[in-house]
Amino acid sequence: MTAYTQISANRFKTWIIMLGFGFFVTFVVYIFTQALGFEGPSALGFSGIALIIAGIMNFVAYYTSDKMVMAVSAARQIQKKDNPMLFRTVENLCIAAGLPTPKIYIIDDTAPNAFATGRDPKHAAIAFTTGILSKLYRLELEGVTAHELSHVGNYDTRLMTIVSILVGTVALLADFFFRLTFYSRRERDRNSGNGIFLALGLVMAILAPIVAMLIQLAISRKREFLADASGALLTRNPDGLADALLKIAADKEPLEVANKATAHLYIVNPLKNHKDAVGWFAGLFQTHPPIQERVKALRAMQ
């Protein structure tokens, strides 16, 4: 399998999942409105209020996500004079990829890892730990950099922000439904809904946030495969990235500033207490594909 076929296949699978996500959110809204007895304009009003609230909350997050992530990660921006070699690596790959040079940050932590963020290539940022700069060889670091720049070029950082907004919207709708169902003082609001839809609504309010999270994780895993393939195509050296992934995964030192909210951003899961998924069910809850699967796909590229 070539890098081109892997890129095409991963993009197709991602958009199929995104299409399903859109239908899922629409279905959740429909069940909740029916369960609460809303019809016609009332149903539209309920959905509109919930979506407006979610939109306001997430609008700010969309435009400030890069700064928020960098602050949480204790990353500091550097200039070219601070690390000329790293800047040259990033700039050369950006030229090859046709991308503007992102802001470059350093995280003072000896655990090797890296991530990219930002809503588009013009507002992108890429962060490296001091550990990854000291522990990887030049070709390995090029592979990691190309992977992260591929996230930027493929608009993965924007996609995952949008997906996070959808997940947050589903969670907000579920919470809104519970509040209206159990705490509303308006008795007719609690009892006017069809009994079957009310039961479905309660089940959906419990399961919908979980399903939304699983869809988010599935998209995240597919975009990691896509970034691997795109990065290998950019450097023309899939072995460099494969070797880097193995080295980062083998390092047992935890990344102190990482947490569950930011773990999906990194090239390798930084939470060292996790284990690669065993079986399809366990794999559903992973932010990243198993390292061996990623390495196998890279080694198979011609």
C-alpha cells in the first residue's frame, strides 16, 4: 500500500464517521424534543436555545483553543535564535508542504512528545518537549515534525475542535433534558411527552454523551493514521517516523503537564499508565491507534 492510497482511505473513513456524527446529533435532538412533548415551533425553539447556548460557549473555545492548550501545557514560545536547528527543520518541511511556518513552542519536560494545535494553518502552533529534542535523531525528529505539520495541513486541528464542539453540544443537550425532565416546576412539561419517547429520551440522555465520545475517539484515531501517512509522504522516509514512534512509546517517563483533556493532541499518548488496546472493544476507548499498527502501516509504505 502506498502513502497516497493510505491518505485517500483514511480521509474517506473520517468523512463517513463525520456524516454519521451529524445524523446522530440530529437524532438526539429529535428524541429529546419528542420526549418533552414539544412539537412544531416549540421543538425548534427548544433545539435552538440549546444549540445557541452551546454555540456561545464553544465560539470562545474555537478562537482561543491554541492559547488555552499551550497555557495548560506550560509551553513557552521560542524564536529562531533559541533553537536554529529546530526552526530550520520546521521551516524546510513547511516549504515542502506549502504551509506557513507555525509558532514553535517548547515544553520543559524530559518525556519525549509533541503536538500541534490551532484552527487553521495561519493560526497554527507546534510544541516539542525538551525530551523529544534530546532523545531523537535528526531523521526521527523530521518524521515527528512532518506528522504534526500534516495535522495542520489536513486541518485536523480544526476538525477535532469542531468534533469537540459537537460532543459538548450533545452533553449539554443531555444535561438540559435531565433538568427539564426532573427539575422543572411545570408539570405539563414533565408529563406531556409521549411515554415511549420519554423512555427513549432518558436512555438517550445517558448513552448519547458516551456514543459522542466514542465517535470523537474514532475520528481521532483515523486522523492519526492520516497524519502518519501524510508525514511519511512529506519526508519520503516512513522509517524515520516509525522509529520515532517506537522510541517515544518505549520511553516510560510520564509527561507531567499532560492530562486526559489534552492527551489526544500528542503524537503518542503521553499518559504512561495507559496500555495499548487489546481487542476491538478496548480499542474503542483509545485516543490513538496501537503503536504497532501505526508502525506496521508505515513500514508497508512503498
